Amino acid sequence: MTVQAWFLLVLGVMGVLVVVGTVVGSHFLRETTEYSNYVRDRIQPARVEAYRLQSALINQETGARGYILAADPDFLMPYEEGRREEEAAAAELRALVGDEEKLMADLDAIETHAAQWRRVYAEPLISTVVPGEPQFVDPAVVDAGRVAFDRLRAAFEVQNADLTQAREDGIATLEDTRTTRDRILAGMVVVFLLAGVGLAVLLQMIVVRPIQRLRQASRSVVAGQNFEHEIEPQGPADIYALGRDVEDMRERIVRELQVAHEREEQLENQTTELRRSNSELEQFAYVASHDLQEPLRKVASFCQLLEKRYGDKLDERGTQYIAFAVDGAKRMQVLINDLLTFSRVGRVSDAHVRTELDVTLDAALTNISQAVEESGAEITRPESLPTIVGDPTLMIMLWQNLIGNAIKFRHEDRPVEIRVDCEEIVDGDDEFWRFSVQDNGIGIAEEFADKVFVIFQRLHGRDVYTGTGIGLAICRKIVEYHGGEIWLDPQYREGSRFCFTIPKAGDDMSATEVALKGASA
């Protein structure tokens, strides 16, 4: 059986006990309520009405005897009121004990004796009395009336005794029913407690212990202590299946680890080979740049000598050809230098120090001060820029490229305005600075927003704007090296606005952490 089946079985048994206990408890609760209502709502009011009936009959006897002896009509009023009170009390009493034969017999006996007393004694004597004229009453008649009323008093005592006994019987039955009900409820509580204990023991035996053994075996494997230890499934069907799955997973992990170790060895060998290859490539690039630039310089120099010495002997087309050759050699030198700069970003200096961006921006503006003066550019910057962890040389290059592009691609019909902004951004647990460099130049179409960061990508001909198309590619490589991103803001229409982010340099953030962020980016 599965754990679910065991639980369903136990819960089913408990459900049956609940239903049985509810039915039995409801039965005894209903009986308790019935007996309680019987004593409170019937017997107790019946006793009150019985006393009221007896009092009414006594008032009749007192009033009749006073009227017969004194012939005073005022004594007859209690008799009449007693008759009415007797009828009302008898009616109420009959309604309360109508289904109790013994109590109804007591009431009928009282009514019979009362009617006989009135017929034999009270009514005949009252009819002979003349109001205001007392008369002699035969003592024998008086004695007969007293005897008749004594029988009525005896009936009173019987009725009171029966009502008291009915009350005591009702209370005793009520107590017995309550005792039985309480015992049943206590028994249900005990059964539920035993069922709970049994469920806890069952849970411990079929669920907790197998899971603990499975957890211990799994921890042993996870801790790397014994990957070869076989996990033995135990417990109910579903936990057994879980153990089987864990064992299958362990076997697969062992196989994957073996494959991973083999791949790790291969990767270490490949990493070593890549490091050697990168070192050789860097040396090759350095040597190739010098070896390529040397013949280019000679070509340019000798072409210029040809123009100087034989310029008067060459026609206009020959001079133009020499100019083309010189220009091509110079552009090739610039292209080689830019490629070297691009390849060395993050690999040559590899500095990660606390860098004040105000200082790097000042250095960049100093480097391009001639272009700033010639263009008359107005540069707006924040009062202070933050400090980051990075490479100062690369940050100078980044500012220089972005601001230099803003000056190069200026609009002919308006003065150059360049604005540098900075703001702090918090995105969840990440905190970084977002910088922007915007201008009022010719701008860049939205469809070229990504193309401008690709190396050698140019949006204009060389005869319009000089350059090799590597500047923005270098900018992106510098920003990504520092763990940030760079993009062209497509919402800005008054020129161009380049935005880039740099992670904040907290006091507890080491240079190694920044380097790792840049490497992952």
C-alpha cells in the first residue's frame, strides 16, 4: 500500500467513528434535552398549577363556610372567585399532564371530590341562606361537609406526592442520560486520542523512518563521501518508488561525474592550449603591426619623395595617383593601430583600481581639446562624477571616443552642444551608475542602433567623415569589460544619446569582484 492508501484507511476508520459517535451523541443529547424540558416546562408548572387549584378549593370552602354561618354576601365572593380559579387551574394542569395517566387520575379524583363536596354540602346550604339573617345550622350537616372536604384534602396530598415523585423521576432519568452521554463523549475522545497516537506511530513507521534513511543516504552521496554507496529503497509503495528514483539519479550522477571529469581534463588541456595560442597571437599581432607599418611608412615616404623630386615632370593624373597611394598607406597605418587598440582592451593593462571618473573625463577632454576649440563645442557635465572600480586608461578612451564622435558628427547649422549626465539606478539587488552622452548633431537612425557598435561598420563614406568604424566597438568592449552595457537611446531625436552602465563600487567590493563581473559580461 502507498502512504496515501494508509492515510485513507486510517481516516476512513476515524470517519466511521465520527459518524457513529455523532449519531449516538445526538440521540443522548436529544434525550437529555427532552427530559430537561419535561421537568422544567411540564412538571414544575404542573406543581404550580396544582397548588393554585388546591388554593382555589380551600378559598371556596372558607368562603362557603363563612357565608353559611354569617349570612354575609361578602363571604360569598371568595367562593365564586375560587370556582373560576379552580376551572382555570384545572384546565392548565390538564394541558400540562394530559399524557400522564397517574397525574390525570389525581386531577380527576380532585375534581370528583370537589364536585361531590359542592353538591352535598356547599350548594344546598348556600341556597338556604338568606342574606343578612343568620340562621341555625345543623352540626351534623357541618360535620358531613367537613368529612367531604377532608377527602378532598387527602386527594391534594396524593396529587402533591405524585407530582413530587414525577419530578424526582424526571431528574433521575435526566442525570442518568447525562452520565451516559458524558461517558460516550469521553469514550469518543479516548478513541480519537488512540487513533491519533496510532496515526502518529503509523506515520513514524511507514513514512518518517524510510524518508530519514533515504535522506541520510542522499546526504552521504551529496557530501561526496560515498558516491558508490547504493541507496536501498524501503517503505510503502510510493516512498519505495521515490527511493528507486533517487538511486537511479545517483547512478546517473556517477556516470555524469565520470564524463565531467573526463571533459574537465580535456578543458584543462584546451585552456592551456588557448593560453599559449593567445600569447602567440598577441606576439604575432605586435610583430605584425610593426612589420606591416614599416613597409607602409616606406611606401608613403617614397611616394612623397617621388612627388617632390619628379612632381614637375608628372602630369595631373600621376600626381593624383601618388596622392592616392600616400593616403591609402596612412589609412592602413591608422587601421592597424585601431585594431591593435581594440584587441588590447582588457588584456594589456588589466587594471582594476578605484577610478575617479571626474579625473578620467578631464583627461579625455584634454586629449581632444584642439577639436573642442575648433568646433566651439559647449560641454555640460555634472558637478561631480562617482568613483568606480576599473581601468582609468580605458575610461579615458571611452569618454574620448563618445565625446569625439559627438564633435565629429556635428550639425552644420547649429553650435555643438554636448551634455554628460549621471544617475544612480537600483534594480533589485543590483546597484549601478547610468551615464549618458548626448549631442545635437546629425543623429543616428533607429534601425542602425545596433549596427553602430559592430566593428568596421560605417554609416557614411570616407569622403564625408574620416575614421575606421572601430570607435564605438571599442566603447562597447570597454563597457562590457567593466560589467556594464551600452546602447543608443532610440527615443532621443535631437541628435544622438549614448547610454552606458557601470556597477557601483561599494566599500566592500573588491577589484577582483569587478573583474569577475566584467569577465562574465
